[in-house]
Amino acid sequence: MMNNNQAAYDRAITVFSPDGRLYQVEYAREAVKRGTTAVGIKCQEGVVLIVDKRINSRLLEANSIEKIFRIDEHIGVASSGLVGDARALVDRARIEAQINRVTYDEPIDVETLSKKLGDHMQTYTQFGGARPYGTALLITGISDGQFRLFETDPSGTLLEYKATGIGTGRPAVMKLFEEEYTFECTISEAIALGLKALHEATEGKFDVNTVEIGVITQKEGEFRKMSREEVASYIEQQQ
Amino acid sequence: MVEQSDTMKGTTTVGIVFESGVVLASEKRATMGYLISNKTAKKIYQVAPRIGLTTAGGVGDAQQLARLMTVEANLYEIRRGKRISVQAASTLLSNVLHGNRMYPFYVQLLIGGVDETGPVLFSVDAVGGSGREDGIVATGSGSPMAYGVLEDRYVSGMDEKSAVELAIRALRSAIKRDAGSGEGMAVVVITPDSYRELTDEEISVLTPN
């Protein structure tokens, strides 16, 4: 039964409750909290995104699950929460990246793209007839020679991190990063730290089938998803 | 079809890339048929801290585009925390012009300045065709006379003083032989550190007799 206190403040149209909360937005954040864990780590050599795909049936084709997406040559995102919502945001991000190229003949800044996505997500917390996105994104890439790592959530909040995590494992991941993160490390060391975080977040339940890694380095200058072989070699080193 | 003659009814504008910046220059005559309608017409607009836009063609169209580009440059800077590049500004300008292809702005433009990549200069036509200019460019009815001088005297990598003198010399020829060009000159020098419009005194000192 609905608690009398919050009655009618959690319906389709987002309306403030008397104590200043937006229940629909909070429920959407809850969808993210129940999502799979994704981490992002910045270091001096580049940025890495690692996600756990949480595969719970041997019948599932693991490579049909996609939670890291390349947006443009220099930008990639990782998602947590509703995958369908993430795909809609990813498509929008890809279009915004290309619009910037057509309009200005320049690759879009990671910050500009992140703000555009945040602004878009915010509109779904204010206008009627739609629900907020049940997704958080880690948006990473390189702009003007700088590596960037942004996090968006369903409210449209945009924060930049040195290292962060979203989804179920966020508390465990953040605890580990608070203790062990350093900017002065190689990309391999960043990946190792990310896998360690994921290991803690999933209580060791991950392998080459369930881990996806996306990376952009100074040397390569382009965002790419790692091949299964590469992922396997990093996981091997981990164990 | 926009005939070239439609967009070149008067005016001479000149753009020169020099060693560390860009010179933009124009004369000040505006005409309506055989009437000189204005003797102090403004044909060079500062659309960003280090970007200038020279205009030839319809005055109202040119002014509208200059206002639009100024606003877009401001928005770009405040939204993104960095100045718009000349390349980005010229691409945006091309898009606006091409978007109005069926009801075009009657203009022939030069957009140039200095950004992180150094001095950059583009010419842009009425329907958005744009091209980067590495050295010299001239537009308007006086451009053939201006080009004669520019082609003769331009040297790649010339310094600021020589570039300003060359722009003035090219305009002077156009003013002398083109009925659509005349009155005074406006000369703008853009370097990494400044956007500066020369005073009439500075120009007259540099003008050959």
C-alpha cells in the first residue's frame, strides 16, 4: 500500500513532494543502484572504462550484451542501469558528436558532450508525459590533450572524477579507489586497479566473458574496446 | 543562381596572412546604383576577440550575419570555456549561408584571425562555399585591381608592417580604378595579443602618394 505521506507524488508526471523530493527521479536512481557495476579511471597515460556484464545463464551469448560504447573517435561511454535507456542516450551522444563535426568542423569536447547529455536527461525530470532515464553513464575521452571522465545520473547531475564507479558495486569501488587510486600510474596499472575494484564489487564473480574494457591512451589517441584476448590477458594477470 | 556580379556591386576587401597574424582591410564606399550612399561604411566587424569578418554585398545581409556570428562566438565561448577557432567560425558561417541557399544572403565574406593554431583566413561565398586562404585574398568589384598588387608584392611569411603596407597599397589601386570603391580605408590587424583597427592617421602615413 502506498504510504499516505508520499501519495500522488510518485506518479507519471514528476512533481515535488512537500519535503522537496522528486520521487520519480529517486526511483530512477534506484534503477541505477541495481544496475551492473561500471568503473572509470583516469591516469597519466589515459582513461579506462571497465564494466561487469553480470551473465547469469550459460545459454546467453555473452557478446550480445554491450555496456561500453564508442561515441566518436575520441569519446567512449560505459553505462549502468536500464540498457535500453542507455542505448537511447548513446545514440543521442553519437548524433551530438557528429552534429558538432558538421557545425564546427571540430571533434566535440568531452565536457560539451557530457553537458548536452546531462541537460537532455534533466528535461525528463521536469516536463510531463515522460519518465527520467534509468541510466547513469561514465563519459570519457580526450579533448585538447586532456583526459576527461564525467559521470551523469538520471537527475542530469554532471560530475567529473579522477576515478569513479556506478551501479551496484559503487560503494565497494569508491572505498577501494579512495584508498588505492593514484594518477601517477600506467594504463595497465589503472586496468589492474579497475579489475580489482570489480572483483570486490562482484565478490570475485567475473571472467573474460563478463568483463568489457574500453580504453583511450595518449599513444593511441582514439577510444577503442579491447578484444577478448586482451581482456583475457589482463584478467589472467589479475589472478 | 547567384551571379558573381550580384554580390560584387561595390567594395574592395583584402585579407593577408602574415608571419604572426592576419590583416583585414576594406575601403568605406557604399553605393546604390550610381549613387554613393555612404562614405563611411563599416565593412569589417569584430565577431570574436581575435576574429574579424569583412563584408561585401548587401549591407543588411552582411550586418545580420555579423550580429549572428558575434552571438554564436559568445555562446561558444561561454558554453565551452574556450574561444571559437577561426575554422569553427567559418564552418558555422558556411552552414548558415548554405542553410539559406534558396533565399541567400547577398554577401562575399572574409573571416580571419588568430587562434591556437596560428593565423587563419577563410573566404566564404553567398551560398556557403568556403576555402582557406594561405596568403592573400580579395573580394568585391575592386578585387581585380587589388589582386594585381597583392600578387606582385606578397611574400609568404612577411612581417606585420609589410603586410599592412601591402593591404593599403592594394586598396589604393582599387580605389583609384574601381568606381564601386572609394573614400577612406579601414585596416584591422589581428595578432595573438590584439585585435586593432588602425587610426586614419596611421593609415595616411602608410599610404603612398
